Amino acid sequence: MFDITQVPARIVGPSAWYGPDLVKDTSWIERLTPAELTEIDAAVRTVNASGIDLAHIRKEHFPIPVFARRLARITHDVLNGRGFVLLRGFEIAQYSLRDAAIAFFGLGSHIGHARSQNAKGHILGHVQDLGLSSSHPNVRIYQTNERQTYHTDSSDIVGLMCIRTAKAGGLSSLASSITIYNEMRARAPELARLLFEPIETDRRGEVPPGALPYFRIPVFNWHMDLLSAIYQRQYIDSTRRFPELPPFTPEQVAALDLFDALANDPALNFHMEFRPGDIQLVHNHTLLHDRTAFTDWPAPERRRHLLRLWLAPQNARPLPPVFAERYGDLTPGARGGVSVPDNELKAPLSAA
């Protein structure tokens, strides 16, 4: 049984925020300057001239000497501050999809190493409605137009670049897992304690060799005086399709329900609307992200489309040993993602 008294009753700091405060304070929007845009454009042309495959772009291939300094400060703030940022001002209408992907991947290479997002070895992801349903056990919710619900991804940082928006809906939502802990600890400490105990999460068919079809990591993890969360309620619930796992206890359900209720509370969370060209960076260990359901345009060329990166910075926080069950190597800069030992890493320009 986990001893919750080893964790502060209330964790303070910039990552313990409340959504309504951030609606009033838009310092989380970092606007790109004309000089930075010129530098990014030149770096895209450098990559194109080199002929290097997109998946092999490293920061030395994408020179942004001036913006790199600001991007390092932004990355530090994401990892150690409020946990997210929105880069705004990239003029995406001027670029082909390939060149936009080069810009996004190149900027990401200055933040961390790209990690595989699926069993196909895709290190550049495409968040689009593929006409699928999350009711299928091997479908992940980002492949649908459904609401995602608050969750974390299996990487230190998730980056999204908006290519096109939906006809309606598809807002990005964020909530602080640190604030959720603080509120749970104040309202129901015994339920908060339960979330420090291991619980199964479905791998949704993306199973490394020799591994179980689920991993067992607590929702809340206290390690080296840092609280890190890992969470996806639908994938926790869907583990009960495996006959060897017992039903959840009423207390576990109550703890998960309270966690969800707090994440969905507008007093804690907030929404942001993406514009084409926006780049969002989110720290998975201290934040949860969500996407509202959306209605798409009928024409395929207008449909909602985001590019996604899972990034492993070398200056990321230490993670507890139990995270190895999902993250593999726990070394900062070389951890996270979906294990693909036999697949070559790829950066496709479509979701296929």
C-alpha cells in the first residue's frame, strides 16, 4: 500500500495552474518574429537542398542559430514551468505539406529526439479522422472524430502543428495533473492514494515482443520529489476485455471518476482554438490534453489535419523505474514512444 504522506499535501509551482487564470493571461502564446520566420524558411530550403529524408533530420541539418536560443528557453519552460506553449505566426499557407512537415520536424529536432508513435514506426504522426471508431480494440482515438477525453501520450513532450481546422469543434483542451492531484488530496485523500497504486492500461494491439497487451503503471507517480502522471481512461477501462484481469473495485472506479470529474471541471481546465500554422507543445508528465469532438468538411482537401511529434528532450525529468514498462529506456533523450524493434522509423506525409 502506497504511503501518501511522503507526497506533499499540496504541490505548488507554475505547473499547478487553474484554467480560468490562463484565459486571462495569454503569455503562453509565443509569437514568431519576422526574423525567426525568415530563419525557419532558410532552414527548410537547406533541408530540401540536402536531399535528406525527413525522418533523418537532426538539428544540425536544420540551422536556426537565433531562434534556437529562444526555443531552448521555451522548452525549459514547458518542462519546468506551466507545461505548455503555443507558437503562433508560422505562415503555413506559403508551404507545401512536405515543407510544413520539414519545418515542424526541424523545430522538433531542437527540442528532443522524435519517438515512434505507433507499431508502424511513424515518428511523424497525422491526427485525422480516418472514419474509424474507438469501440474497436485496436483503434486509437486520434484516428476518429470523437472527443478524446483528458489523457497523456507516451512521451515527455507532444507537439502538434495545425495544418487545417475542422468545420466545427476540435478545440484543444488542457488540464494540470498537478492541480487535479491537489484537489483530490484535499477532497478525498484515500481516493488520491489509490491512484498511486499500479493500474493496467491497454496497449490497443501495439504490443512489444514478450510484453503483456497492457502495462501496469500508477496514474500518479512520486519520484525524486516530482509528481508525474500517466492516464487514458478509455484504455484503462478497455483492459477488462482481458479475462485474466479482475473487475475494478468500487473504490478504484470512484477514484478514476473523481479524477475525470476534476479534469472536466471548467474551474480547472481551459480550451484553446488552433489556427493553421499553430504549434502546440505539451509536457505529458504534468498536463493532460483533450480534444473536443468535431464535424469535418466534406471535401478531403479541407478536412482537419494536425501533424504530431512525440519528443524526448535530453534535459527531461527523471522518471520512476515503473515507467520502463511503457517508455522502455528511461534515459532522457532516448525514451518513450511505441516499441518497434523490427521496423524502420518513418516520417510519412499521410496517415496511411
